[in-house]
Amino acid sequence: METVNKKVEIAKLFSEVNKIIKRSMRKSFDDVGITIPQSLVIGTLTQFGEMKISELSRKINLSNSTISGILDRLEKRQLVIRTRSEEDRRIVYVKVSPNFGEIHKEFHEKVEQSFEHLLSAGTPEEIGKIVEGLNTFKKILND
């Protein structure tokens, strides 16, 4: 029974930590003028490269119309580029624009600062325990 309670406690703690990190990340996103859904789109495009809007929609698990709205706003800021397929004009590809590099660097700096601030109260020993615990957690999840 104690093991079940610990597993429930882990789930609750993970949820609470996730909320704290999201709140902090939202501030970082706001500072560079990007919403969390926009960051998901840009992050996916950065990781996988140019792709069809329908592929992007599947990877992020959002509807094509939602993705299109996000892309409209990102395109206005010149952070993504949409192109039509030469073979089939109905197919639209999207990729990050060269302009994204500047914001990408600024964003990563903000995220690093945010995490440094979140963890600044921890001692080196506590930070070491967190790293060790998260590595153990990751290993358990992968097994």
C-alpha cells in the first residue's frame, strides 16, 4: 500500500512541478513575444525541418485550422515561411525563417535565466539530488 501512495505522491509532485515550470516558461515566452502554442510549432519545425501543415498538425496534436491560425501570426512576424508544392498546389509546406535565429537565441537565454532563477535557492547537493532523481525517473519511464 505504501508503494501505491508513493506513486500517487510522485504523480502529484510531478504535476505541481510542471505547473511551476509552465508558469515560469510562460514569462520567458511573453518576454520574447511568443505564446506557448507558437513555441510548440517553432520547436517542432526546428527539430524536424520543413513539413506539410498536416504533418505539423499531427505531430503537435492540434487541428489544421488551429495550426493555420498559429502560422498566420508567426508568418506576420516573419518567423516562418509557407510555400506551396510545385506538384500539388493544395499542399502547403512550412519552415522556420532565417529571422527566427535572433529570437531563438534570445529565447534560449531567457529560458536559461528562468531555470537558473527557479533553482537558485537550491544548494549544490540538492541540485545533484534532483539530477540523480530525474535520471532515475527517466530510466524507469524508458524501461
